[in-house]
Amino acid sequence: MTITTDSFSVRPFTRNCHIIWDEGDHVLIEVSPGNSYFSARRITELTRWAAPRSTAVDIVYADLHVAAVFASLGHAPEQAARRAAKELKAVRRRIVGGVAAAGPPGRRIGVRALSEFSDDRVYALLHRRVQHFLATDDEFRKSCDLMVQQFLAPKLAAGESISPEQRSACLDYIAAELPFFLDTPGILGVPSSVSCYNALMPLTELLFSKGGGLRVARNQAYAVVRPEAPEAPERSARTMTPNPEQLDFPLSRRGDVLPAECSWLREKQPVARVRTLTGDSAWLVSSYALAKQILDDERFSLKDTAAPGVPRQYALTIPPEVVNNMGNISSTGLRGAVMKALSPRADGLQEWLRAKADELVDGLLAEGPRSTSGRGSQTRSRLPCTAR
């Protein structure tokens, strides 16, 4: 769901990212040298936008391995070092000037370079983890390689391939940035944090998915933040007629009422193009008859939603191989057998629960009232059932 403010639209990547955004503890704005998006004016706008919405704001700019990237692109070492120093000086000047132009924000605005965290214990640990997974995790390495390709594509001549030196320098640059993407709260000591950038990175879905491998901290969020285009005067008033080409799905975070747009969609456009939380384009079916037709059609299946490259509503939360195997689990009878064993009516379950409850209550009585408060939580954890 996109959050529209007076100056920027905010698109948290997952539901949990949305919750962390609502908490308003901390906003991190990462600035990359050479990215024309981060002008002094844009920094001012971002500062004015972020400061009232969070307890603290930090702007961190990447200053590690910049000279090595320039050198890999053909600059002599001395020239690459001079160019990197000049560009980084200009980046910091734009950030500091933009923050100053924003006026007194009423919140702490930190401006830091990545190199300032080189000796930080948490940052160093996260950086080592990134390097470990680059060396051992094929899926993670492929996602990083895609970022390298996107970065170098406009800088190489047509038909020119990426050299090993260029790939190595860019991977070092990416690895230095990723610790803040993974666990800003751990590095800066804040309760939770939202990392804001102007585009969705190829690594986002992987790092926010469940399962093994390198993953973000539970109190780390990511959001795509883009300038909100001003509305034309004649359209400034909000109407109940949506523009399907601009619909974001889910339509609303509330679970107790249907969004107002649903009535219009069912009547006027029961099949509408929408944009999901992952930024993918998808079709929303809102009429009962069409939804029933789709659910009965074998061409639509749950397992296909885990295929590579398909649009997704949310970040993938379970491994694709598990999604693909759900049909097999049901068809072989395994699901039915497991659910039967978990049923409250399973043979002997009630007798076992009674005996176990009696045993735990006897233990509480034997130890006396002074220890009852200390044993209550242990009792619940040992018998996680609701008695009626």
C-alpha cells in the first residue's frame, strides 16, 4: 500500500515494513555518489518530509571503494583517487547544505559517511556476513551481480562486457552498503528503522523473504520513497471514483470494512490493473462470478505464484519449493493425516490433556503460593492449550 503525503509517496515493501513505518522511530536515507536524484534541493525536501514523521533521521552516504570503482572503469589510480575525493566532497556539501536549508527540524538529523562505521563492532560483523554469503550463497551472489550490471550498464560501451576488476570493485562497494540495509537498528542503536531509497533494489525480495540465508533484522524495514507529483487544480478534491491505472493493492489496511473503491470496481471495472506491494503489475478481480470462475480454473494455481519472475502481492515469505509442493502434500493424503492427528477429537487427546493439566496443577500446589507467579508462564508454555 502506498502512503501519500504532501510531498512524497511512501511504499513500504511488506506489511511489517508498514508497521515499522507507522512506529516512527527512525528513518535512514542512503545517498549514493553520482546519483543525480539526490540534489541539494531533494535533500532539503526529504529532510523536511522525514523529520516530523520520525524520532530521528540519519543520512548516510557511501564513501568506501569509490576510487576502486573509478579505477576499474579505466582511470589511472591517482586520477581515480582525485575524482573520488572530489565527488565525495561534493556529495557531503550537498547533504549538509540541504539539511541546513530545511531549517530547524525539531529532530536529530545525522549526516555520516560509511567509512565512519568501519570500526563499529556491529557494522563489521554484518559486513563479514555479507562477504561470507557472497562467497557461499549462489542466489545472493546472483542478486548482487544483477545490481552490478544495473550500475555498470550505462557506463560501458555497447557490447562491452563487465571485467573481473569491475565486478570485484562494484561488489566491494555493494557489500559496504548492505549492513545498513540489513540492520540499521543494530548499528545505530535505535528501536527500529526504515531504510528509504528512490527505487526498489534487486536484493530486496530475497533479503525480506523467510528461510535460511542472509536476511534483514526483524525491526528493519525498507520503503521506496518518491516525490509526489502535484495534482492539477481541478482534481485536487478527492473523489470516490478511482483511476484503475493508478490503483495500489491492497486498497486499504483496515480489515473491518470494505474499501470504498470496491463498489466502483465491481460495477464499472471488475477486472482492473493494480500495483502490488512489491511494485509488480497484476490484475484485480472484484466480482463474485469472475472470482469463482478463476478459482475453478486449473490454469490458475498456487504453485505458479512461486515461479521465477511472476508478479507477487507480497515479498515471498516461504521457500518456492514449499509452495510448489503443497499440492503434492494434499493429493497424497499427508495433509489429511496430519490434521486428523491435530484435531481436538483425536483418540486419547482429551485424556492426555486432563492428566497433564492435573500434573501441572499438583506441582503448583506443592510449591505453594509464593512460587505460583513464577511458574505460571512455564505452565502455559508446557501445555499450550485452551480449556473450555
